[in-house]
Amino acid sequence: RWTGTPADKNDYTVGSVIEYTTFTGESRRMVVVLRLPDIKNGKPGFDGHLASDKTKTYWGYDHQIDRIIKF
């Protein structure tokens, strides 16, 4: 999983490509479309689409990010 410091997980922007793990253990590579300070339950997160398929959209929490591939 994540090998950087917790602050590094927040170092992404709209348009970044990230990988994150869902609560079910699935890994997804996403293009970030929106960052929100409160995506749900008062926690920061992102909204985006699969890098391989723009029609499949998902959201996640910042703490689920495993890797930032492209800023």
C-alpha cells in the first residue's frame, strides 16, 4: 500500500491519475475530476472516472489512495 507520508496523499490535483483501493479490495486507476474537502462523512476525497473508461465514474476518500501516478 501507500509508501509515502500521509501529506503526500493530498498532493494531487484535478486531472491527476491515481490508484486507490476500494473497501471491497478492488484496485482502480482513476482520473480525478473533482476534489472535495467533504466527499462524505466529513472526510476529504475525490470524484473521477476510470482511466480506461470515461463512462465509469466513482468517488473515494483521500485515505484510500495508494499511489499518485501522474500529477
